[in-house]
Amino acid sequence: MTPEFVVGFAREAIETALFIALPMLGVGLAVGVTVSIIQAATQIQEITLSFIPKIVSIFITLLLAFPWIMDKLVSYTREIFLNFPNYIR
């Protein structure tokens, strides 16, 4: 294994992890900013008012994106197993 291969392999793994986490992080960010704007406008500074909507929205997004996430993970894992003989050379 060359250092370039290891770096490329690690890069691909990190990109896949970030690509899979992106929908949940994006929705959490959007809901957090929206709730923060509402809190600033109404001057209500309750911590659960910002925490609960983010958790619920991220959970719903996870449920909706789960088939897509599983497809990406299965294809990534399949690619690793199919190319395994090439990796050990």
C-alpha cells in the first residue's frame, strides 16, 4: 500500500460520512437559525424551545433520508469488498 492510496482511501471514507450527514446537519442548521430568529424577535429565551424542534426535525429528516443513506452505505461497502483483493497488494 502506498501512502497516496491510504490518503485517498481515508479521503473517500470521510467524504462519504460527510455526504451522508449533510441532510441532517442542513435541516438542523435551518431549524436552529429559524428558532433563534423567532426567539430574538419574541425575546423568549427558553433553552428547550431551541432544542426540541431541532431534535424532532433531525429525526424526521433521518427517517425520510434513511433509504438514501442505506443505499449510499451499501454501495460504498460493496465497493470496498469487491476491491479488497486490490487493496491488499
